Amino acid sequence: MKLFTKYNRINVISTIIIFLLGCIAFSFLLRYVIISQIDEDLKIEKNEILNYVNRFNHLPAIIEVRDQYNIYKPIDKPQQTIHEIYTNKVYDTDEHKKELRRIIEFNVQANNSWYLVSVSKSLANTNELIQTIIIITVTIILLIIVVTFFINRIVLRRLWQPFYSTLKTVQYFNLSDSQTLNFGKTDIEEFKNLNIILTDSLSKAQHDYQSLKEFTENASHELQTPLAVIQSKLDILMQNEKVTEAESQAIQSAYNALLGLSKLNQSLLLLAKIENNQFNEKTEIDVKELLQNKINQFSEIWKTRNMHVHQSLSPKTITNNFYLTEILLNNLLSNATKHNITDGSVNILLHADLQISNTGVEQPLDKEQLFKRFSKQKNAVVNHGLGLSIIQQICIASGYICSYNFSVPNIHTFIIKFN
């Protein structure tokens, strides 16, 4: 959920709750004020009747007044239990229905007789007035909420536009590119500070990455010459007939270690080139033909290890760098061979996707560590741990998806989806 959407939701909900509580409180307050005013009118009417009786010693004539009703009821003696002011439903003879009234009752003596005087005022119009006021108030509040929602939506979009612009710039930022960061101008202080901090951090990261890339390339290139010199010297020593058997074994061990170091250097250099997008030339490649050539190259090794090979190849054409595609297929077949078992099998399927399966250890490989550099699985053969990393980097550079599956009892499958 986006920030301004969540803010709008919280703002609208809180506003509705506040206005709803306000409406309830307002209705009670309004009713209290109106009832208080009616009670005050009833008390004034009571005082006027009492003053009239004290002056003329008889009750005043009943004058019809809108929504006011006076009743004089003769009694034998003053009533002690009188609800002076209360609300009650009274039958209206004119409207032929009961209506809610506010009533005041009191005792009065006139012409040596006692009367129970009841003065009441109808609350029907009062309730209608309160309802009308509440409806108008709620309508205005709903209008305010709707207008506020759309105003907030428009204003927030404009206020947060610099942030989304910054986010988009960071999203498409690539350390390997020498592009200059441009976050645009904004007059919002917080976003301005954010852009400054991101510019400094990403520029430093870009500089460090370029330095590391140059170091990796230079180191790999510079290592090639001394490695070639050492290899040639070891070749000469191995051809010397005067060396003892122990010396020959030591030289052979050093030679094997040197070959491993040379392969490691070549792999690191290849990874650096892939990450630096140095393989931009792309051509149409017949994957079936190229894969068949690779299978022919590995066939002697598979025969030596008595491996059973099953293949089902359909025509498939892709557009990619030929060198990278060749390395991808070579590493997949090499991986299926190195990590196989004696008398094992290799299954190669090429249809919409490429699937290469091989028998191996009877447990799945760790998917989290599988494609990491220098990561070695248990019971793995001696290697530098870069083969699968190279496969992964080639897939990323080519826009492919590489995945791994394991099926019982011991089948390991690598799938390349050509997008």
C-alpha cells in the first residue's frame, strides 16, 4: 500500500469518527439547549399564572397558543408528589395521536379552591427541528470529507512527487554505469536532504565499485603473465630426466595447483567482463546445433565413466552473445559430469526451455548457497566454486532464468528458461 493511500485512509476514517462523535455530541447539546429553553418558558408561564392568581384571586382564562396547552384540574387538597417538569406522551385530540410534550405541574389556590395546573409544550416541532439541523450538519460534514479526501489526494500526490522521482532514479541506477545522478530540484527541505545524502552515498559506492572493478581486471590481467611463466618453467622441469621421483611428484603437484589457479583467474576475469557488460554483440544462435556439438565433445568422457546419456532436442533459436551461450552450455554439461556418479546418467532436454539432469548425491543441494561464489556443497569434487556463479551471471546478463530442482532418489536438474 502506498504511503499517501494509507494516509488518506487513516485521515478519512479518523475524520468520519471525529465528525460522527461530534454529530452525536452536537445533537445531545442541541436538544439540551432547546429543552432548557422550553423549560424556561414553562417556568415563566408558571410565574405569570401565580402572579395573576395572587393579584385577582382567580385563574386566568385559557388562551389558545400554538404548541402550548394549559389545564386546570380542581383538587381537594394540594398534591405533594408532583413532578414539576417532566416529559410525557399525551394524546392530542386535534391530531388524534399521541405526541411528546414537556410538562410543568404545580398547585395553586384560587377562590378558596385548590387546582392542579398543568402547562405543556409540544416537542414535535422541536424534534423535527433537531432532525433537520442534524441532517444539514451531516450533509455538510460528508461534503467536507469528500472534498478533503480529493484535495488531500491531489495535494499529497504533488507533495510526494519529488520522492517518487528520487525513487525512480535510484531504481534505475546501476553501479557499473558511469552515469551522473540527477534527482531534480525540490523546495521541500526533507526531500532535498534525502537527495543530497543519496547523491553522496551512491557516488561513493559508484567510485568504490569502479575502483574494485579496475583492480579485479588489472589483477587478473597481470596474473596471466607470471602464471604462464611459472607454467613454462614447470614444463621444463617435468621434462628433465635428472629429477628424482619425489621431485617429479612435487613438480606435478605444483603444476596441478597452478592449473587450478589459472582456471580460477580466468573465471574471475570472465565474471568481471560479464558484470561490466563487455559481451554486447548478439547474433541468432541455433541452440540445438551448438548443444549437439557440446554433447559430442563430452561423449568420450561419459564413455570413460560409463555414463548413460539420454537426449531429446527440439529446434530452438535464440538471440544472444555466442561466446556466453557457449560457456553457459559448456558449464552446464561440465557440472552434470563432475558431480555425477560412476555408471550414472545425464538427461538433456531442449524444447521451450533447456533442462539438464544428472544423478548425484542422494540429497538436495542448498539453494541459498548454490549460485554463490566459492560456495561448495558437501561431497563436491575439488573445484574453485565458480561454475554455477558463471551460469547465474550469464543468465542474468542474457535475461534468462536459471533454477534448480531435486527429485528422489538422486536426480539433480538445472533448468534454463529462455525469456
